[in-house]
Amino acid sequence: MDEPIRFIEHKGKQILLLDLSHANAHEMLLLIEEVRVTVAQHTR
């Protein structure tokens, strides 16, 4: 997987995928903040 945060499509719906499998605790906190911003900016 190239990006730890990305949208995928499933059954016609966009799903935000967050892959934390290779992140340490500090990176997880940064990614979770990025998810918060991404979700806030994403329109339905």
C-alpha cells in the first residue's frame, strides 16, 4: 500500500482506509490527526 490514508471504493461507496500496520505510536498520532482533517474536509 502506497499511502497510509486513502479512499477506496466499495459497492459504490467511498471508504476512508487507514493503514497503521507499520506506524509507531508517534506516527499513529500524526496520522490520526491527518484523518481528522481529511474527514472534516471531505464532502458527501
